[in-house]
Amino acid sequence: MARKLKHRLVSSRAYNFVLSRWQNLRFGSQLRCVQNRLRKEDTCILFSCIRNEMHRIDAFHRYYRALGVDHFVFVDNGSTDGFAEWSAGKKDVSVWHTDKGYKKAGFGVHWCNALLRKHGTGKLCLTVDPDEFLVYPHMESRTLKDLGQHLKEIGRPCLHVLMLDAYSDRPIEETVMAPGDDPFGLCPYFDRDGYVQRSNYMSGTFVQGGPRLRAFNRDTPKEAPALNKMPLVWWQKHYRYQSSAHLMWPWSLNRTSAKTGIPVSGALFHFKFVSSLREKVEEEMARRQHYGGSREYKRYKENIRTTLYLEGVSVPYEGTDQLVALGLMHVGEWV
């Protein structure tokens, strides 16, 4: 039995190594470099795949610069909203362009993997969507590099986080985000509880819940999106995101606990539920480039007039200490 298990593990490692190489070559070749302004001294690099996100890009760029990101690497999947002009004027932004299929590229993750391997190996890398804003313990006084140093000291190559869907107390279609708006001010609420977690076969913790379960998947809870992510990683060339940033290879990276207890964790605020979602839904229903035939976007279309705020469940975000007190984030040994 032990010999068979060892053979399976060796075969799995070999398979994933070959798969990583093949995906990096195939999907890396789909990327055309528009501008590469990366420097050797850039040690904290953000990677993101975008398409028509100019209504939120200024706030995104400003937020992560304040947390200590040295450089932004974007995969532009055919934006037509002025992103090219915006990025051309930013010295800390590099851009690769592709008009290939988002779905076939693992919903953009294979493109990011290729760039992470080439430009992120050995560095502290943050991989997030433009509507995702990371929070972590002590962020009011400590940078991402401080957090990365702590992770290195405790032997943790990545930070595990819970995605928190943020929303306003108005219908989605009436929650209008103008360029430069602070998303935390526009959508201050999140679900304080109602999250379900279980172990999965890849040694990780699978989490569902929040408004996307109670409002959009109440009759189909198994189809609710995963809320577990690993956005911050000390990247190595053999690492690979497998399902957005929900799972990683090697599987050991998915373990949320350690022998010494629960390590530091964070939260990823998700600002999808604004009025621009209507336009996004119409586009994605036509493109059909999202998971499950874009079934999640079909539910958004049916509920665009919905108000996600729910008395007793929805609370305004007050800071990282609040999330720790609610048990949605952990300080670990980072005191």
C-alpha cells in the first residue's frame, strides 16, 4: 500500500510539473508585451487579469500602492474603455495584451501563471482581480512587505484569506461606482456570519456563504462560489494556481493550518455588486467566458434589482480588529 501511494504521489508531481511547463509555454505565447517597466528592485508585485475596469482602476491602483506594492502587472484581455491610455502614463504599471479566450485560459489564471513564473519567482506576489481589495491584521501600520516577512519567518509561503462580498443598502443597479470612488464607502456592508467550510481532497479548506449563497444560490447551495483564496504568495517557479486563486499546486500550499496552530490570515473584500454589473452581465452572457456556461451571471441578471442588505446579518466594515473579533480573520503569532 505504501509503495503504491508513493508511486501515485511521484506520478502526480511529475504530471503537474509537465502540465505547468506546457501551460506556461502555450498560454504565455498568447500574451503580447505592450509595456514592460519592471525593475530588479521591485520585490512586491501585483498581478491581475482585467477587461474594461476603468471605473474602478484608479481606486485599485491607489489602494495597493498605499499597502506597499512596487509594481502592477496587468493582463489586458481586450479592454476598450481607455485602459491602454491610462496604463501608458504609469511608471509602475506593465501590461501584456491578449484577445484569446478567457475561459480556455482557465478564466485568466494560465496567463497569470506564465507571468508569475517569469517575473515573480522569488518575490512576494499578490494576485487579485480589480474588484478585490485585501485586508489583513495590523494593516493600518504594517505593509504587505511586513506581512510577507512574517510569513517567511514562520515558514508559510502564502496567505489564506476569506472572500467577503461587499454591498450597499440599495439595489445593485442603484449602487453607482464613479471613477475614483472609494469602494469601501460605496459598499460598506458584508455578511457577519453564514459561512460554511469543509475540507477538500486537495488538502485545503473549501468555503461558501455570504450573499452569493443566501441571495443567488439559496435553492442550489452546492453551486455557490468558493470564497477561499490565496492571493499573497512567495512565488516559486513550480507553483501554479489551479482554479483562480482558490487552489494551488503543490497541494501542500492549500493547507490553512500549521502544526503550531492557526497562522495569520486575511480577508479579500469583493466589490462586484455595483451598477456596472448589469453591463458586465450582458457582455458575459454573450461571450460565455465564465464558469458553468456563465450560470452565475444568469443569476445576477435575474437579481440585478435585488438589495443584498439583510437586517441582523449585514454589518458595516469598521476595520481589521472587527474581522478578527467576528472570527473571519486570524492574527496568528503576528503580534
